[in-house]
Amino acid sequence: MLFNSLSYFIFFPVVFALYWLSPRALKKPLLLLASYVFYMSWIPKYGLLVAALTGVNYAIGLLLAKFQSSQQPDNHATSSVSRMSTGTRLTLIFGLAINLGCLIYFKYVNFLFATATDALNSCVKLFHVKAPEFYAITLDIILPLGISFFVFEFIHYLVDVAKGEKPVRNPIDFALFAAFFPSQIAGPIKRFENFNAQLDTRSGHTGTALKFRSTDMHAGLALILQGLFKKVAIADNLAILANAGFNPAVNLSTGDTWIAVLAFTFQIYFDFSGYTDMGRGSAQMLGISLPDNFNFPYLAKSISDFWRRWHISLSTWLRDYLYIPLGGGRANKNRNLFLTMLLGGLWHGAAMHFVVWGAFHGAMLALNNWYDSVVNKSTALTKFHGQIAGKICACLFTFLLVIIGWILFRADTVTQALNMMQTMFLGAGEKAATSPLLWTALTRSPVVTALLIYCCYASLCCLPKFRSEKLPELQPLDPLGWTVRIPFYAVVAIAAIAFAPTQPSSFIYFQF
């Protein structure tokens, strides 16, 4: 059940109506049931995996809290692992092993077998050993949707409880945190303290998720339609160019390669941010706020700035639960950054090109730190970067680095990525006269092309500036009320349907 499918637009209105018409006591169980129906619409048996991991992590969280209750540090909320009791530490290790073990089994076991086999065959050839060629064992494993995301949420929960945060004692609340359908498949990665505070109905707590507000409905609907348009009208049309250009069997010209790479650069943004908008909008209509995941990433002035703007929930998770535990900026900052991004690349997928993509960003972050130190010592460079020309140059150079990274991310192999870079920057490849992508791009309907360009500009630069600080609602529409909202929503919905491909396509981040 995709967010951009007809089945979801039948499913969600039913859930929305039942949720707000139900008595307060039934709202959370109903939402939990809907979340499992949504998840099990893909592969039903993996609903049992989510339920099992939920039960195990819930029990481990309570056990960690029990150990913590007998230990009262001065500032237990930020206690380090070294100050944990032996019972707390062993329980945490056990919980992390279960979660990481599941992630490794489902996502990386075939990759590890293949890598080990390739290394063994390389050693045989290197040392001229007479032995038959080894073949990797391949297990028939289907990757559970969203496992990378909900495992990270479980890890964050266990680590925070081990450090002294209060556990979630209501099993329904914890199960809903784990399975909440607007964010379960591809994020944003939630923090349990923020999510469950919205569900808490005890005396003295707001329980905002259980209170209907028309502003939430307006904001959520605007986000859903905005995300739908990003996905079906922009991302899916750009995918036609990107998929053709990244086909390993095609030899492209320099112009075609640039078209394909730029198409994917904007496809992945509109695809992923469109998913996030639809997920956040669905949650908002149910009274629950999810964190935003994007903040004009292609306007970043440095690679470090890019990672503060792109996939924010993942980058903050990597910072809090990987980079800082490795030592952060206290000791060997560049090494810690590189390792964090290397593992972040591996998190995206069990393939060498993802690892190299992560290593590339890690190296660029290290160079970014070095350059910042140079700028801080140079009055001329500091002055230049404070000027408009300096800011534009920084944005363009950062965008170029991001594009190079996306080639590694999208290509099937590292070799293909390097060949595409060679074509882009050294002019290798076919002549422009034989370039199919350039011809396709030039001959597409001018009206559609102009509309897509306008929507790219509006989504990247204009529309977010008019959002409220508290609600992601388009502010220019507010004073005019429904007389403007209804036609606006109708135009966006009709345009999304009109420009959509014949079959709904999956979101890119569903594969992770």
C-alpha cells in the first residue's frame, strides 16, 4: 500500500474517520490496528517480526529501567556507558545485539557472503593457488520494509532508557511508537520521548494526539497534497530520464550523462521529501506531529551544512548514537566523522557503491573541517564567504559535490559511477547527435516542463518560507480560508493525477 496509490486514499480516510469518531479509550488501539493492517498489506508474515521485536524491546526497556532505579547518578539522564551498572550494560548489549542481529541477517548476510567469497577468490588468484572458483552462498531472504528505520528507533529507545530516560510503560503506546504507519516504512526516525508525549493522557499531560483541531486537518491535507504532487508529478517523471541514463547497457554523451545525473538529483529529493510530506501530513491529520526531514538541502553552503538539511532525522541519529559515542569532536574528529558516514552509507544498502558513497561524504566532511580552519585564519577568505558572491560559489561547489555523491549512490556499481564521472568531466561518451536523453528532454511537452520547473522552484525556495513556525501550513492561504483552500487543493490534486505515470511507483527509500 503506497502513499501514492488508490488503496491508500481509500484506507486513510476510513482510518481518519474511525479515529476521530471513536471514544478516546479506543483511539490508540484503533491506530495500532490500522498500522499493522498497513504494514501487513505488503508481506503479512513480517508483521509478526515487528510484533516480536516490539515485545522484546518493550521488555528490555522495562528491565533497563529496573536496573536504573537502583542506581541514582547525579545526572542520570546523560550518564555515559562507563558509569552504567553491570546489569544495565549487559542488558543494553543484549538488546542491541538482538536489534542489530535482525538487521544484519535480513539486510547484510548475502552481502557479507558475497564479499567474503570475492576476497577468497582474489587471494586464490593472487597467490596462484590451484583451487576451484568459490561461489557465494545466497539465502532467499526478503528484506522487511522499514527494518532499517524501526531498528534505529529501537536502538535509540534502549540507549536513552539505559542512560536514565523514563521507559514507556504503556504497551499500547510503545507498540504504536514502533508501528505508527505514517513513518514506519521510511521515517522520519522518531524519538520516543517526543512521540509518546503526544499520546500521554495522564493528569498533567496534554495528550495532543487525542484532541481534534481543524488547523491540524488543514495543515495535514496541505502536506499530503504537496507530497503527492512532488512524487507523482515531478519525481516519477524525472525517474524516466534518470532510469534511462543509469542503465548500464547505455553509452551516453556528456550532455545525456549530465541530464541523467541532474534528473536523479532532483528525483531523489522530490521522491523522499514527497514521502515525508505525505507521512507527516497523514500524522498531522491524526493529531500527531512528526519531525521534518528537509530544510532546503540543495541550498547548503558546505557538506556539513548539507547534512544539517538532508534527512535530518537520520543525520541527528548518527550524530547522537554513533558519532558522539565514537568520541565526537573531542578526539580525532575527522576519523569519527569518516567512520560515521561510512556506516551511514552501509545503512543505506548492502552494496559496495553505498559504502563508497558514505566514505566519499565522510572524506568531504573531513576536508570541510580543514577548510573551515583555513577560512578562520584568513581575513580575506572570511570576508569573501560573507559576501553574496562567496555564498553563491559555496552553494554551487557544495551542489557539485552532492551530485558526485548521488552518482555513487544511484549507479549499480562503483565502476559504472566512475565511468559516468569520466563522461561528465572529461567528455568521453557518445556524440550529442546520438543522445536519446537530450532529445527526450527537449521534446517533452513545454507546458509540463514549465510546470515542473515552476514546482521545483516553488518547493525548493518559495513555499517553505510561508510555513508557520508551529504548523506546516501555507500561510498565504490562511486569511482567505476555505474559499481559497478548496480550489487550491483541487488544482494540486488534479495536476498530480494528470501528470502521474500510469502505474504508481514505489518510493526510493522503501528499499532501505
